[in-house]
Amino acid sequence: MSNLGTTKDCKMANKNTPKTTPSKTATPAAPAAKATASYKPTQEEIAARAFEIYQRYGGNDQENWLRAERELIARGRR
């Protein structure tokens, strides 16, 4: 078993850790992109769209699934 130290040791290490300041050159994410980036279609939505793609264009199931997922995510961002 390794010796991880005590809680007191951890607190002391935190006090002695040098503080860093955030970079001034970092640019914040655009609010619109942040709000819509969380959209994730359900498996049922992806499956339905993948089947539509298969019926119309053929192809294999994995490629159709990935295409359907990309399309649905893109639609959700609008």
C-alpha cells in the first residue's frame, strides 16, 4: 500500500503550490456555439435517419449511422 500522506500534508502542498494566472491571449468560446454544442440526437432519431439514408442511397449501416448523426447534430445547431 502506498503512503499518500495526511490531509494536513495535502493542505500544506496546496499552500506552497505557485499560483498561475490565466492567459490573456485566450479567447472565450462564442455563446451561441456553447449553447448548441450540447445537442445530442437520441439513438432512435439517428436510427430513423440512417434507415432513410439507406432506403434512398444504399450504403452500409455504419457509414449511414455516422452520416445520420452528423446531419442531426448540424440541424440541432440551427
